[in-house]
Amino acid sequence: MSAFALKGNICFSQGKNKISVHEQSYLICENGVCAGIFKELPEGFLHIPVRDAGDSLIIPGLSDIHLHAPQYSFRGMGMDLELLDWLNTITFPEEAKYADLDYARKAYSIFTEDLKKSPTTRACIFGTLHVESTELLMDFLEETGLKTFVGKVNMDRNGPDILQEKNAEESAKATLHWLSDTSEKYLNTKPILTPRFTPSCTDELMKKLAEIQQEYHLPVQSHLSENMGEISWVQELCPKTAFYGEAYDQFGLFGGKGCPTIMAHCVHSPEAEIELMKKRGVYVAHCPQSNTNLSSGIAPVREYLDRGLHVGLGTDIAGGHSLSMLRAITDAIQVSKLRWRLTDDSLKALTFEEAFYLATMGGGEFFGKVGSFLDGYEFDAVILDDSFYRHPQPLSVRERLERLVYLSDDRCIKGKYVSGRKLF
Amino acid sequence: MSAFALKGNICFSQGKNKISVHEQSYLICENGVCAGIFKELPEGFLHIPVRDAGDSLIIPGLSDIHLHAPQYSFRGMGMDLELLDWLNTITFPEEAKYADLDYARKAYSIFTEDLKKSPTTRACIFGTLHVESTELLMDFLEETGLKTFVGKVNMDRNGPDILQEKNAEESAKATLHWLSDTSEKYLNTKPILTPRFTPSCTDELMKKLAEIQQEYHLPVQSHLSENMGEISWVQELCPKTAFYGEAYDQFGLFGGKGCPTIMAHCVHSPEAEIELMKKRGVYVAHCPQSNTNLSSGIAPVREYLDRGLHVGLGTDIAGGHSLSMLRAITDAIQVSKLRWRLTDDSLKALTFEEAFYLATMGGGEFFGKVGSFLDGYEFDAVILDDSFYRHPQPLSVRERLERLVYLSDDRCIKGKYVSGRKLF
């Protein structure tokens, strides 16, 4: 048995609507999981090592359940375009560069070092279609100590020549190659099946991926109902489906038993799609910054929450420009306010408590018991030091937490643990 | 004559739709104004001092034309409320504390130091109703070297007991006292008449302020058409006016000859109000972050721009939580995209060029020839060092500028000049 404690101002969600605050308390980690919060160390733990974080805040690690590693290199650039133009003009040409392993090494070492320093402890990450580069990305991620799912991307149609697999067979073959290399290789880095999105994948490829999914029991990640142009395109490509989600579901790649699935965006999902997501237990990756930057719209997250769907947050680098999941929390609140104001006042804006829940427990659930400091949850923790923000008045810990999240300043991040392992 | 040059990658607006980029060039300052950009120092300037900013970017200083100094202390807190509740619950109780000069000293020293370090070179700032505290704020601002307009706030109705002037006469008297203390006292810090907003000011007070305005030739700043509840309230309070703007205009406090005026927000301005703003040359202070946080809505900035109104950006601390005018640029772009998507696709989203223009030349015009590096403009410059952002690919200066603005990271700000005076 190994145990230690962090001491500081402990803040975490206890469900959707409540943030618990324990000032100057000990958060105990035992064998990688949370084992209680105490004002004084209890008997049996009196002699465990303690890291005293002083007046810092300690929050659960954040789960970024949708982002693209190769796009980190151009974050915050070319932001005046809509989705399909942005993919063709900016994204695909950059992703094509990852055929070059030297380029990938340079780019992914930057991305993984920055992700390690961020408030994120868990992530679901898109690579590119390239097997070797994606394996390199996984090597780098494994070194960080973060726990991640990483996908070699599948795409065998509608891409540019420089970024497309020859056909379904080649794409499936490459996927099997990648899985045979990586399935058992890492402790913290796991493969996730990643058909880019319906317009990029032929029916034949989808069928083959479904077979692979069943054989390897892989989770799945993809995109859904992000942009109106994209949705019309999918309708043309799949005339027999009633809605976009069916384009995945017809192949068994849309959640359900043994197929945990994340669908990014779900901005414009019709009623039947929402029902099917709920039925299949699909995770919605809400990416407010990306949906804003690419003029996609605002997802009805309040509705998803109220109806009991699984929802987490994603930075969607580089549709989103910020790698900070703290920023994703405030973006989620902000766009929900605008949606309430401009589109549908029956859906109240998200509260701070709810958005904090989404970034911690909401997305964390995809990884197991992750995203809270309740007993038995994996010990993912981030230490946030806000002492360089000066203020004239005394502040409560809850006020400081909200300010920290709104200011989303990397400089605050002073420590990080994943399943009880200290990253820094 | 005094002259010097900054050397680096020089970026500035040349009107609404064009950002000029001069790589590795010299920007010459002569007697506080811009005197040309050159690849090599021209004859006559060969021996002037040069500050070599290396590979940094050099941009015009940004003009924040709407923010509240006393609210900086609670930025990023209590953000789950709408305007009128937020004023009563959070804002008014905090502003009341500035009756205590010691509290004001503590709070304003923090605010002014942070503003000095920010990318802002010019600002139009609300104080509180307290004369002494507002003078202290002006003292501190003068020390920073920034050029600002500062308003002692007027409010004689509908406030809480702790934050309201006894009556119009007392409010006007305090204003005259403040003006007599400060009108000629500072080089860089000037008074601006600041009726808080119509619900806070009786007709009698407005009349007296108009008299003061005419006597002292003061500019004016206030709030306009921010929130639906506020607008209805103004309609009740001023039943004879056809729209909110008339509530100011009936007293001559809405722009026009000799009365330069800034109206913050203008989110829900009806056609007649827009026309009157144009006619009177009123400056719209667009505050996208605040309008989002307080669920106010999204102003039709594209329309204001196309119709030739004066428009600049404001952080509106602390309706807005970020003091960074870089962030205000991206917020303006982002909300314009959501407005296009959700409300009115006849108004195209703002481009990066346009939003950069708003933050520099748009708001800068309120201060004179400010916000560009064109010849004759005042030499307000900010040096931005983005070297700690690593990237695998070569980037153009234009790409780096967009990334810098999107990432809005204070750490980049390495130098600042106002009218040729070096702040750091």
C-alpha cells in the first residue's frame, strides 16, 4: 500500500450542481485513488508524506475529450473560415505534413510538453491517418504520464491527394498494423478507433472498422452534426439514413454495448439523434470555442444534461485555439448564455457549477471513476496557485476558484497528479 | 526635436480592412508622433537611438474605451447573474467600499499597475461616485504614463443607500469640486462626464450635468441599450422618449458639436437610435465579453461599421473578466460569428482585420490621431514577444499576429510607448 496526501483548499464536484469546498484540508491518496478529505490527518495516515500546497487550490484533473494533436501547430491562425473551407485550406495541408516523421517529432514533442503543463489529466486525441506518426505521438504521450486515448485517423474519401488513404482495405490494414503495434504497448496510452467523420469514410471502410472494433473491443471517437453544410453533405452521401448519427449507427459505431463512443460537437442534432445518443450512451464532446470560431453554432448542452446524456468538454484544438480546459469551462458558460439570449430561452444558461462538472466528472466518466475527489475516484489532481492575482478584499475559496477558471492562466498550474502519480 | 526608432516586425491597420506588415523594419518616432517605417534608417535619422525588439512584433497601443476601475477587484467572480441583479448583488456593494480612501488606494494601485502592464495605452474609465477616490485613481493613472479619461460617476436615484448621492444638487456640486481639483492637474489624465446610466440619474441631475458639460467642454461616457430589462426600465422612467438614446439626447448629453460621447454596449439599439448615434458622432464601445457574461446579447457591430458609426472596443471590466484588449479583439470576432449563425446571416462576421482595427484605430480616434503607425499618428506602440510559443513550421508575421491575439497572453508584452514616451 502506498499513500500520501495533498494539503490545500480542495474543490470538486459532487454531482452536477454542487462544488464542495474544503479549506485547508488533507486529500488522501491511497493506491492511486481518493481515500478521503480531512481537516487533520486521521489515525493510520499520520505518517504518510504530505505535499503542502499552501494557500493554493486543489481541483480534480480535467478531461479534454476532443482535440486534434496535429492541429496544435496552427492554433489561433486562419480563424476567419467555416468548417469545410477551414479543413481544406488549413487543416488537411498541415495534417499531410505528418507523413514526415521528423516533422511529426518536432510538432508532437511541442504538443505533448504543453499538454503536460496544462490542467488536463485525461484526453481523447485525434492523430493523423499516418501510422508511424501516430505511434510517435503515443510514445510521447506515454512519457508525460497523462492518461489518454489516441486515434490513428481513418479517411478514404473526399480528402485531398496528400491526405487520403488509397481505399478501405488499405485504411483497415494500416489500422490493424497500428493496433498490433500499440494495443498492449503502453500503460497510460490506449488506442481509440477514429473514423474522421462520415464524409471522409466510405461504407466499406466503416464496415471494416466495425469489425475491428468488435475484435479489439475498442472505443470510438468521431464528429457529429457540427455544421449545417456538413450535415447536408452527409445526407447526400447517406440518403438512406434519417439523420447523421445513423450514418455511424448503421455500422454499429455509435455507442451501445461494448462500444463506448464519443461524438464531438452535436450542435445541430435533431430529436431522433438525441434520443439515439441517449439510448446508446454516446458521450457528447461539447467544444464551445471551436463551435464559435468555426461559426458552427451553439450546442443545447442544458438539454443534453437535463435528459441525462453523457456530456464532457473538449478544447477541439485547433478549431478551438486554447489548450486550456479552464477556458473551455468559461466558454461553455458563455455560449450557453448567448444561446439562451438569442435562440431559446427555455434552456437556461449553464451555471459555473455545471460547467465545472462537465470538465471534471462529465468527461471524466469516459475514463472510469475520474473527475472528482469522492472516495474511490482515481487520484487526478491539479494544484492551482493564484497568489499572484492581487485583490484588495478577502475572497472565499469559491470566489477564487471562479476567478481562476475565468482568467484561465497557465501560470497558476503548479502541480499535477494522474491516478496518484506525480507529474510535477 | 527628439527622435528614436523601434526595430522589429511592424503590424498596424491602414483602415478597416487592411493590416500592413513590415518585417524587420524601423518605426521612427519624432516628437511623439510616427514619422515613417523604413527597411534601413534613412538619412537624417542615421544616428538616432534604436531599440531593437529582435523578432518581436510591434503593434499600435490598444484603446480600451469602456471599463470600470473599481470593479477590477471582482473580475471573474459572480458571473452567473444578469445585469440588474449583478449590479445590485455584486457591483454596488463593492463600489460602495471606495468611500474608504484606504480601500481605494489598495484596489486602485493594483488596477493601475495591471493596466500599465496590459496592451492598453489609452482608456476611458469609470471610477465611482466618490470624489476623493476618483482623484486618487487619477493620480495613480497619471503615474503610469497611460493616456486616459476618467469619470467620477453620477448617480442620484435607484441605487442602494450605500451607493447613491443625496440629490442632483449634491451630485453636481461634487462633480464641480472634482473638476476644479483635476481639470488642469494632469498631463495624461483627463476628466470625462459620467452619468452612470439613465436609471441612476434624475432629470434634474442630467440638466445640471449638461450645464457642466457646456461650461467645461467635457466629453461624456455612459451606458446604452445593454439589456432588455434595462431598456424597459428606461422606457418607464422616461415615458416621453421614443428610445433610450433620447433620454441622454434630450439633455444634450449624446454627442454632437463639442460633446464627444462614448456609449457602451448598444446591443439592442433600434433603428432611430442608430441613426441618431450616427448623426451625433457618438462612439459605440462594443464590449463583447461583458455582453456575453451578463447574457445581454450581441451588438450588430458589422452594421455600425458599414453605416460609418464610430466603433471601438471595451473590456468593460468587470462585466468583462479579462483586462486584455487582445482578448477583446477575438471576443468581438467570436460573438459576431455566433450572431451571424444564430440571429442574422445578413451581417457577416467580423474579420480579424476589422476587429484589430476596432481595437486600434476604431477606439483610438476618440483620442485624436491614435491607433495606427501611419505618419502623423501619435506614437503608441506595444512590443509583443511570442518566442516562447514553439511551432514546427515557419510562420508569417501575419500568422503570428493572429495567434498572439487569439492566445492573448500577457507574458508576450515586453514594451510599451505612449505618445513616444517609453513606459517599459
